[in-house]
Amino acid sequence: MAGQREENAVAGSVREASGVQEAQRPRVAARDLTLAYGDTTAATDLTFDVRPGEFVSLIGPSGCGKSSALRAVGGLLAPVSGELLVDGTPVDGPRPRDVAFVFQDLALYPWRSAVRNVEIALQFAGVGRAERRARAMDALRAVGLGDVPHRFPHQLSGGMRQRVAIARALVSDASILLLDEPFAALDELSRLKIGEQLVTLLEEHGKTVLFVTHSLSEAAYLSDRIIVMTPRPATIKEVIEVPLPRPREPQVLRTPEFHALTDRLSALLLEDDAGDVR
């Protein structure tokens, strides 16, 4: 009996240690990545992690490889060299059960209503009609669109279409979201409002986010960490921990800490512009 208890205790310790390691392991781990499209090298020596439940933004000059990095994590672009892991497993293609995209162009089907656009991810996964309708409606309610499920994209405002795309990503149950400038077509105030709602939703659902944006205010307001990239072929210039506490209210936009952060981001990007001029 004593021996059995000892074996059980050892097994329990192993399971506990394994659980701790699982919780500490990055959701996304990139090591010395080189990325290219055609004959053009987009990025070199990219090394970064995204921790469980973290919101990480990529910023940098246009064409510096931010979207390429996102596509690589999503399995849509094979690295030229380096190592890329999602949940400890090498990325060798799309993994829609684990990773969902929200693109700038939204990719909504104009002939499908809001709820049927959200359903499409579940339809491809073979989920039955009744279940996918119920889950799609839950996702629309979560983004504040439960009252307009049967409207078509042309009947929705830009912000509402963005929410449909976010609902479609949420309904997939993917634990990692890759967001490629999803609010680029919106004005700054709308971007921040929808971004604030998005962060709240993601925290409730336990999502991990890698986010591409050109807006320094957006990156500062939404992120836990910000990865600053150089011009193409991009490398990582600096990784900045955002010192602003959560939950974040709009009032934080007027604080000295927020302005100091955006000034720092701007200075880092302007250094590269100055180097190009010289």
C-alpha cells in the first residue's frame, strides 16, 4: 500500500509539473525566421514569443514583413529558414482548429447574411445546421450584433462588418487569433472603441492574439507587448512591454504614461526613416 501511495504521489507530481510546463510554454515561438515572397526577402532573424492569453502587436514601416510574419504563424507562408512552433508543434500548414484569421479586407460573403457569414467556419468543419446556427448567434450577441443577424454586409456599417468578422473568428473556437489590420478602414475613435470591446471579449474567451497595425495609439492601447520591426528585410528592433494596467479605460489615452509610450514608438520608427534619408 505504501508503495502504491508513493507511485501515485510521483505520478501526481509528474502531471502537475507537466501542467506547469504547458502553462508556461509560449503559444507561438519563432526562432531565427527568414521569410520571403517570390524573390523578395521580407524578414530575417525573427525571434519572438507570444505567451498564453497575451495580446502582442507587430508594428513597423509598410512592407516590412509584418503580414508575412502573421501568415507564417497561420501556416499560409512557409519560412525559408528558422523554426516556428504553435503550442510546441512545428507549423507545416494551416491549423484552423487552433488558429483563426481576421484580415483587413474582412472576406465576408456579400450574398450571405451576418449569421450565415459567421456560420461558414462551422459549416466547413462539418458542424450540424442547428448547432452552427446557435453558436453563430451566440458569437453575434457577444460582439453586440444579436439584433441584426439577417442583415447582409452592404446593410451594415464598417464597424458592424468588422464585428461580424470577429464573431466568425470567435465561433471557430480557435485559441489563437491573427489580426491583420482589421480596423484600418475605420476612423481612430471607432478603432479604439471596437478594439476595447475586442480585448474584453478575448479576455473572456481566453484567446491569444498576434495583431498587425500601423496605428501606434491602437498598439499602445490594446497590447501587452509591442514588437517593433525595421524596414525590409525586417528584423526585430525592440520588444516593448506595455506598462499600462488592465482593464484599460479610454481615460488612459490622456495619461502621461500613454503619451510617453506612443512617443517612444514613434521615435523608434522615425530613427529608421532618418537612416533612409541619410
